[in-house]
Amino acid sequence: MDRQIERWGMFEAAFAGPAEGNPFLAVTLDAVFALGNRTVTVPGFYDGDGIWRVRFMPDAEGAWQYRTRANLAALDGCTGGFTCVAPAPGNHGPVQVSNRHHFAYADGTPYFPFGTTCYAWTHQPPEQQRQTLATLAQARFNKLRMGVFPKHYPFNENEPLHDIFVRGADGKLDFDRPNVVAFRHFEQQIAALGALGIEADVIMFHPYDRWGYCDMSAERDFRYVRYLAARIAAFRNVWWSLANEYDFLLDVKPIERWDRFFHLLEEHDPYRHPKSIHNGEETMNYDHRKPWVDHVCIQNWDVKRTAAWRREWGKPVVNDEMEYEGDISLAWGNISARELVHRFWITVTRGGYGGHGETFLHPEDLLWWAKGGVLRGESWRRIGFLRDIVEADVRRGLDPAPTADWPWTRASAAFDGDVRLIYLGEHQPRIWVHGLPAEDGDYQVDVIDTWEMTVTPARRVPPPAFPRQRQRGGALSAAKPVAAFAVELPGRPYLAIRVRPARGL
Amino acid sequence: MDRQIERWGMFEAAFAGPAEGNPFLAVTLDAVFALGNRTVTVPGFYDGDGIWRVRFMPDAEGAWQYRTRANLAALDGCTGGFTCVAPAPGNHGPVQVSNRHHFAYADGTPYFPFGTTCYAWTHQPPEQQRQTLATLAQARFNKLRMGVFPKHYPFNENEPLHDIFVRGADGKLDFDRPNVVAFRHFEQQIAALGALGIEADVIMFHPYDRWGYCDMSAERDFRYVRYLAARIAAFRNVWWSLANEYDFLLDVKPIERWDRFFHLLEEHDPYRHPKSIHNGEETMNYDHRKPWVDHVCIQNWDVKRTAAWRREWGKPVVNDEMEYEGDISLAWGNISARELVHRFWITVTRGGYGGHGETFLHPEDLLWWAKGGVLRGESWRRIGFLRDIVEADVRRGLDPAPTADWPWTRASAAFDGDVRLIYLGEHQPRIWVHGLPAEDGDYQVDVIDTWEMTVTPARRVPPPAFPRQRQRGGALSAAKPVAAFAVELPGRPYLAIRVRPARGL
């Protein structure tokens, strides 16, 4: 049997054994995969009905062999192998941090997260889940925040499709026995997202609970993290989000436990999927500089601080809750579409990445942000348009103009080599000059209407010639203009200017 | 001669003497005004042509007597008096800090600054100045920022109407000889503003200079401050703004000199008009907690920080440059009218005060912000509407809801006793509950459209009943609603909610 697995695809091996006692607790299993002298150790897991599995995502082509190790004779020393072949078209591998503040797929293709949020979509009725996937297939989001556990919260009072642990004879959840049906379903939806090119930003813990998932002991928490890693790490589109609003759980899970979750993932995820932790009230209260944090996932509406956050942590900043488009009574969920699009543009042109969410009141409480379904708002199309703009030209990642430099505390600009993206937002100049090239050249310069989603060639005009004047430190401003040319604008807000080399266009 | 001067009006006495040498330098003059056993010392000044003057603004009714003191016999020991009578209608006296973060006139009438900016209006051709006053008579601004010195800056390249010092035979400015014609004109315009109920926020220094006003020695600077105080402190509508963007002058005027300017004003202004200093780049770099700073005058676009600034300095915060409505190429001068109105509302509903400015490109460089003339924008009417809203109900001053409390980092609310003003800005809930009264009562509740300038009675609805949920610190949210009722809203941005007692309406 020479099975062929594409590079970054998933190899799975199953092993039968006696399912006595509680195999989730009693049995340890892993497998060592080898390609030549290189080995990778992969955890296995119990999948119910006397079946154990090992999943492996190979990252190099060639003939891989494995050998299992277990404390149960039936599972120990099992061997096998497969041939890893070239990836299929569209398979770029898992996403990793790249160029310090950015991301790329394993094959080097840049990845710019434009995410959305459906926290509890896998817990809704199957038809609603199909609708969510159909919607995602039409939208342009490439990351989805989604929880393992079901959600108890305003507008989220229904029971989940599956419990995450099985219920005992007393009807109570047995936190020592994962419900493999729930996990299989969750995995199926991770795979469905993967088929759409969407990264699954898997939220492992959250405080929105009435079933007891919040209050598991440290030992059970750790076991759950290991189990989850063993089951889903081999899906190439997995990201690890330790929590949503972890700080609302500090009474039951102190900081040391969150650190340990990170460590457990480093121990059990050989692929090193991106790992982050998401705050509730205080953006700064987990030290995102800790080496096991790959990127900074935050909620913060104050998006002009994006460049400062990048400097503070030295990692990619993904602002997954800059408040949501919607009209509910909760202030994090009722900004206008225009405001959310504005915040996305500010975030991206200050070197960060954003997350979308939608919270419109619905008679049956079907809010996209929690349950998926259909998108009702106006921001998602414009966010997709921004993604197209970024993907068309950016290669390394957009790095912000220094906000210490005039006028980049007020307006926003980011650069990637010769590519410049200037976002003017609430500003409506008739002439703009800052951030444009110092030397004239063969540039294509366009004006982008971020709301109307239009791109129009810009009219270049001479830069304004202002009198010399005193500035910070008593220096006189340069008599010569700050750029080789200026751009004429129509004098309305929410415009951007794009500059890129004309060569090759 | 029993002259009658109204309370907070201006008494002036003139004295002739020999105008030998340079009387500006050689002669010292003051007058001690007495009402019973109380005395007030008032500086005098030379007004050219052998005439010295003393001006005094009495703050108490009764028979005042004065006696001059001078180092010139002709001016020394002159006596006289007047009777101070009740103020005329509309004369509320000078403005002072009141209730820590607010202002009131001397008679206790609350004063809520809604200012605008015409830095160099008194240096424009007379017809343009008449036009400025006519415009101000129609608008609802009650404070005007204006410089003593002329302005050299983009869009400000014309020569001033009057030099501030006289020119010598060599054609150069003689910084030892004030041009009394210029000062008389400046005073006339202060009085004209006073007749319109507008406070003159007099900017004493600024860096926009090609004539040498910036570069006077410390001795000349101090002499100028004393001279200005002696001339204009008796105008009841004067405020002292030490500078516009003082930090761009630190190379020639170190911090100690700015401190000394404050001290000189304390020495020479017996009325203690409000004193402040205005930053360029860094809001925090003058320590506004110094006791001689009466209120904090800043420029900062980041208006959601207003409540934090109040806490930081413990004084009224007047944000006189939250960026201007306009379309010029400079980012501080090209925000949309909607954005400026939005920032005003945020500022006021976080316990601060704002300043307006308008910078629309004009073929003859007639920009309101510098030269006055006519208003071309759309924000000024809406700012006047906000002033009407505030003046209708606020008595003590609006103090912000604590931004540490949900949701007041995101939305804005301020209270004055039973009066509540909640501004939702970019938020567009269909139902709003936060900040509404905890006990139901006989309130008048209105929805205000801040752009359309409409006030509509609100429809009260039951507050949302949400499931208990875990929050910060692990506490469960209250099962009972946060307010006695909620308000139904049309689901669009830029709305405010006003709550006030129905009694007496």
C-alpha cells in the first residue's frame, strides 16, 4: 500500500485496541514520522469505539515512515508509511508569521488576514451551517474565528448541536470523556473552511458558558488542549486562539494556566500553527511579547494606535474586534458599516490586520457574529474590496509610515517597497502631497473611493509651495516640497491614494 | 466729576507728561484703586503723544478712588475716582474657572466655550474685518482665538494692517517702541467682540513669523507682556493664551520664559483672566498642572481622550484644535464638517470644550481660520445647535461618565445633576439603555440628530433582558437591567439622547 498524500495534506492512520475503562485517560499514543534521518513526533488520540488515530501533515515530499509508541500493546510499534507528493493547486500550506509583522503560507505566498467571526456557527442547526459556508463562499473573508465550546450569551440562548463531552447516566457532562461526534463535526467544518481557502481561528476557551466548560480543573483543561491538538493540528488551516476574552476567566484560570496552554501547543503541534490570546477589557494585560505568542490578537476600537501596538509587541497585530457592524444595544456591536470599513482601512494602512463581525438584531436571534447564516450588512463587500487592493500589489507586507512623522498621526499611510497606500479617512483635502514619492518616476497613481469601491487614475499636480516656516525644534520647514508631485482629489472623505510602479502593468 | 462706570465696565484715566527719550522704557506708572479699605493695583501704559493711561475694571459697586504712582513727577500722585454702578443687561463680568472643569461669568452665569479661530483677522483690510464681525454676529461662537502679532504661514503671506512695533528711520522694527496705533486697533476689535458676547482668546506669541516678533530678547518679551496686560486686562472679555504652538518656539523661548510669562500676567492682571498655553506637537509637554495655568488649551484630534485629559490635569479642557473643517492639503485642516461636528459632540459629552476652525481653499487665500471673512462650511451651524442644547439645560457643567465603566470608552455620556446627554456617534443601536436613569420618573427624553439638528421625543421601551454572563473579574452580570427603561432609535449614526426632568418644562 503506497498511499500518496500531497504536501501539507493530511495522512491519517487508525489502530484498533481494547476500549476498556476510559481510554481517553488510560492510553497514551504517539507516532514518530521519519523522512530519511529527520523525525517528527505526532500525538495520537482516541476516537471512540476502540479506534485510535494518528494524523500527520507532511511538509516535505518523499517517502515517510512512521512507528507508533503507546502504553497499550495493541497500539505500540505499529508501522506504516506513505509518499508525500507535490501539493495540489491552491494548497500553499499552513500560514506562518513572516517578515516580523506579517504572515505567509508555507510556500512563501503572502497571506493577508481579512477575517470574520461566527463564534458558535458549528453549534447551530445543520441547515444554518450549510448557509454559513455558502455565504463564506461568496464573501472574501479568509479567516474565521470560531469556538470549540458552545456559547451562552445575549442572542445565544439555544442549546448546541453537540455537547463537547459526553453525558453520563445522570445526564451530566463527563469532562473526562470527549464527545467524538462533536469533534468529528468540528473537524469536518474546519475542512470545509479549508476548501474555501479560509483559515480556522479556533477559540479554545471563552467565558460565555452555562454548561461548565469554563470551570474545568487545570488537569482537565490541559487534557482537552492536548486532545484538541492531537485531533486538529494536522489540518493545515488551523490557527490557535487560546481564548476569546481570556481575562474574563482569570478568576478560574490564572495567567500561569494560559502560559501552560501555549506550552502544551508548542509540545503537541509539530507544525507550529499561529498562536494568540484575545483580551476582553484590557488590550495590554497579557504580555504578548512572550516568545510563545506568534501574533497579537486583540479587540480595540482605537485603531489609530495600530502602529504603536506593532512597535510595542514586535509581532503581527490582528485586531479581531474593532467593534462590529450592527445595531444591537451593546456598544461593541453597533457601529455603522461606514465606520467599520473606515477602521479596516486605518488598520491596514497602519500595518495591521482586521477582523469583521456583524451584529444586526434579528427576530430569531440569527446574528452572523455568533451563528453565521447570511450577511445583512454593507461592510463585508468593502472589506473584500480592500483585500483585493492589498493582494494586487503587496508582497512583503504593508509597514506603516512612522507616526512620529507629520502627518501620520492624523492620516494613515503604509508602504511595501515601491507600493504606497495612503488612507485619508475623515480628511478631505483637494490636494494631497504627503507620502508621495520624492522623485518623480513612472508610477501609476490612483484615487480609491473606499466606500464606492472605485479606482480612478489620479491627476498629478505640482506640489504646494509654501513659505518657509518654523517647526518643531525651531527648524525651518524645507523650502522645497515634500514630494515630487501632488494628487488632486475631489474634496470628500473616505478616499485612499495608491502609488505603484507602472512597470509591468 | 462723578463718572459712572458699570460693574465690569472699563474706567480709563489719561495723564499728560513730557515724552522725552523713550517713555515706553523710561517711565513706570501704576495706580492704586481703592473701595473703602480694599485696594487694587493696576498698571498704566504709555499711549504715545505724551499721554499715559490707566485702565481699570471694577468688580464691585461703590465709590472708587485712585492715586497714581510713577517715576515721573507729572504722573505721580494723580488722583481721581468714579462710581461703580450695576452692570447693564448682558454684562455678566469676566469669565473664570468654575466647578473645577468648567467656566462661569463673574456673576455666576455659566459660560460654555464654543470657540472659533481667526488668528490674524485684525491684520486684514478693514472691510474684511467688518465682514468677520458681521459673520460672528450671525454665528453662535462665544470665543475667538486671535493673535496680537501678524502671521506668516501658508495662505498667510500678506503684510499686516499695522506693525506691532514702530519702524525706525532705517525702516526696521524698533522692538522697544510699541505701535500704539496697532494696539488701539486691536483693543477696538476686542471691544467689538465683547459687544457680540464673544470672549477674545488673545494669543500673545506664535511661531509664524518673518518680521522678528519671535526672536525678541527675554527682556523685550517681558516688557511686551507687561505692556499688553496694562492695555487690555481691563477688557472684561479678554483671555490670555500665551501662545499658539509654543513648543515650536522652544529654541528661542525656553520653558522658564513661558513660566515667567504666566507669572507676569499674575502680577499685572488683577482680574485674573483665564490663562493657558497651547501646544504644537505634544499635548503633554507643558505641565498644565502648574498652578498658574487656569485651563488646559490644547490641540489634539484624539477627542475620545477628553475625560482622561480632565483627570490628568484637573482643570477645564478646551480643545481648540481638534482639526479644522476644510480641504487644504495640511492634515490638521481638512476634515469633513461631519467629522468636526462629531468631535465636538464627543468632546462635550466627555466633559470638555471645543474650538472650531475652517480652512477651505480660496482663490485669494481668504481662509476663515486665519483671516476671518465669511464662513463657507457646514459645521458652524451644528456647533451652534450644540451650544443651544447645552445652554438650555446645563447649569454646573457636564461631567463625563467614567470611561472605566462600560461602555464609556466607546460611546460618550456626560451628566449635570438630573440632565444627561448621551452621544452615540458612530454607533447606531436600535435600542439604547446605558446611561439612562436607574429609577423611572418624570423625565423628558429626546433623540437628537446632531447633523440634521432635530430634537424628537424618544419612544421608551423596556430595557433588554439579557442572560447572566461572566464579566471582568469573573463576576456575573446583573440579571436586572442597567436602567429603568431603554430608548428606541432609528438605527443610524450621529444621534444623541437627552434626558432631563420634566418638571418645569
